[in-house]
Amino acid sequence: VFQDSSKRLYPVMLEDCLRVLKKGGIFLIDDTLFPVMTPEDEWSVSDRAIDEFNRVLLKYEVESVLLPIGEGLTIVVKK
């Protein structure tokens, strides 16, 4: 699965994106460094959504890495 939708939809779509993956499936998420690159007091709605996505992702049975390429690419493998 490759996610590059409206950033506000990232946390909303997370569960469904992971649900359709088989064990060992790969989930790629674009632009996941937005919040890191902006001071928190200047965050947009999109920055807050991506921050929420990054935090919620930690609750799932996955292995992930955030690569500092462009605005960030998170690679997730479903356990």
C-alpha cells in the first residue's frame, strides 16, 4: 500500500491500510517528516494529522522506519 493522500486523512485511513496488508506486506507513507521540520507552535492541520498518524502507528504490530528523504518516507512491514 502506498499512501500519499490528504495528510488529514493519514490517521483516519491507517487502520484500513494495515487491514488490507497480508503478514509481511509493505506499507509506504509519504511526507511523514512534516511535523519534525516545523516548530510545533507553527503546525498546520496537516502537520498535526501526520504527528497523530506517527504516534498511532506505534500501537500496531508492525516494524517501521522513517527515512529522511524529501519530506520523509515511512516504511512499514506488517508482522
